[in-house]
Amino acid sequence: MNIKGLPILFIWPGIYLGWNILGNGFEQSSINHGLSSLSAVLKREGHSCFLIDLRSCKNWEHFEQIIKEQGFDLVLVGFYSVDEKFADQSIRILKKYFPNKPVIAGGVHLTYNQIQEFSLADCIVWGEGESVINKLIKNKNLPRQITAPKIENLDTLPFIDRSLFNSEYEKNNPLFPLLPIPHYTINFSRGCPYSCSFCLESKNILWKGYRMRSPGNCIEELKSLGQISSLMIHDDVFPSRSWCEEYIKLFYKSFNRIPFWCQMRADWICKNYDLIPELVEIGLTWVSLGIEGSQRMLDFYNKRLTTEQVIKAGEILHNNQVNIFGNYIMGSPTETKEDIEELGEILKKVRPEWHSPSIYTSYSGSTIFDFIKENNLWVEPIEDPNSHYSLTRFPYERCIHNIDYSYIREKIAEFTQYKSELKFYG
């Protein structure tokens, strides 16, 4: 068999919001950076890659019709937890018509849950697949499961293959106002140096270790995109101060202001408050700020933050006319009404322009999930606690003992009224 130039089919089963949704919103059009990165790595070796995006399909019959018309030697499937059932069904349909075509599955769901076998896939990849994919596709006898090492130098990777999806530029829909199109999503780093107990990173073994691309490498990717009107920087945490200083210098050599959204920790903002005006000058428009809860809950979440830092960070952002996307959690185990009332007082001071309240749901893979499981805190017995159990992004089926959900919903309606009266423009 001629290994060079293999036709490789990618499947993106991201239809938890429904069929035929491509172009109808941000999540309905967003690209998956993992699959796009794998495609770039494979194309660099001379292979041809193409995608079936289930979001563009009408139903399973439509998917079957498309599959039967394709010519490919190998299939790669990646998915989020909410699409677990759709990934399973798509693989079963593939194997129905092409039982001898190898199927490799990977992604965060399989990795964080340490799943060794999934559906009818021939091989399961844990970790960062770019480091093993070229060897895997040459293997006539695929391993049932392989653990890929994390990639230490992210600059060695090619820029992601945005053409795989063909939806970001043509159908992009920014999630927030003040971010004009054409709008792109990008990653400057991988991993997270923190271990918040509600997050999958709290138990992450395979990907632990925060790594940043060099500022120059990031600037070169931005230049490769052509016209850019706004950005969403997907990093779990914003890069270091020294990284930012170099990035800002390089940015001015190639661009004017580009409005962008990013995530920042409150302690980073407080420590680097003098850097915020410089970031605003190059486009900082929205900051996703982890407010989370009372001081007791921050400690329970292992956030390594104080409520004073959260409030101060909000003040710094507002003083620099940066819009706040405020993340906070209610309904976590051990939370009391006193904790919720304290959160309300914090929100009155932070005044996010956009509230993002979450009622805690117990995804497997985090240390809080283990806490709930070990203490049998679910109101109803859970048949398979490690399954995703839902087809919604924010499922609430797994209620926790001693949580007053009616009270929480009342408080969410109250808290979301605490907004800044200022009108910020990107």
C-alpha cells in the first residue's frame, strides 16, 4: 500500500444542538481545533484530509448517504462529551458499510475518562494525537489503545488546518457583541498550571504541564489568516507577563487594533494591572473572569484566589473599559445559602456585563466528581456515573443532596441584574 497521499476522512459528530444547524450560531459553526491540528499534521506529510460535519446533515439517513459516496482509507473521529452518543452511532454506521476501514477515535472525552474501548473504533488515542498520528496510520495492526505524549514545543506544530471545516470564515458567528466578523478562534497555549477541583484539569495526568507557543509563532499564524476583525483566544489561562510584553511589541509591527476575548484569572489581573491598558490598546475587549463563589467555595474549588482579588480584578477591568464575562457556579456540594448570599454581594461589586451562571453538574473526571461519588451525594442512583448521561451542554439531571435548586434559580434571576451601567465599546 502506498502510504503517501492517503485519503483520510474526519468525522465531527457535534450535533447535541440538533441536525442541520451549521451556520446558526457560534457553537453551531465553530471549528474543532484538535481535528484541525491533526489534519494540518497529516497534510504536511502529503495526505489528503476531508471532513463530514454532522451539523450539516439533515438526519442519520443523510449521513449514511454521504458516507456511501465517499472514498477513504482511514477514519478519524473526535468529539466532546455531549456528543458521545452521536460519535458512537456515526462509528457504527461507518463500520456497517466499511467494516474493514480502520477507525481511530480520540479527544478530551476519551482521554480524561481513560476510556480504552469505544463503540466499534479500532484504536483509541489518549493525549495529544499529533505526536503519534503519522506512525499510527502506517500501522497495519492498530493497537487497541495508545497514549500519546504531550508536545513540549508547540512551535513545531503546523498552524491548524482551518479549511477542514470551512465554517469559521464563511459562517462565523461571534459569541459576544463588539467582536466583528471575520472572527477567528485561536490557541496560544495548551494545558493549565492550576488544579481547580471542578475542572478536568484537577486530575489531568496526560496533559499536565502548561506550554505556550512563542509570541512570534502566534503572530505568524495571525498574519496567515488574512483579514481579521476580531479574535477569541481559547487558552485556559492567559500567558505570562513576559510573553505578553513580547507579543505586544511584535503585534504593533504587523497589525492595528484587533478586538479580542480571552480568559484571565483575577490574581493575574491584579498582579499585572499596569499591563491591562497596553492589552486594551491592541484589542482587549472581553475578559472571561472566574468569579465562582464565596471565599469558602473558592477554597473548596482549590482556586487559590481570594474574593478581594476577584473584586479588585473587576474594578481594574472596568477602569480600563474592558467588558466582563462573569463565570460563577451555584449548587456545588457543601454550598450553603450563606455562600450564595456572599456570592451575590461579590457580584454587586464586580457587575459583569455578561453573566454566565452555572448550576453545578457532576461531569466525570474531576476531583469534585470523585467527592460526590465517594460520599454518595446524588439524589437518585446513577447507573453509570462515568457516562456523560445527557445530550445537553449544561445537564441538571444529577441533583445533589442538600441543594435547594428552586432557591438557586431564584437567586440566578436576581444576580443577573447586577450589571455595569457603563457602555463599553470594542
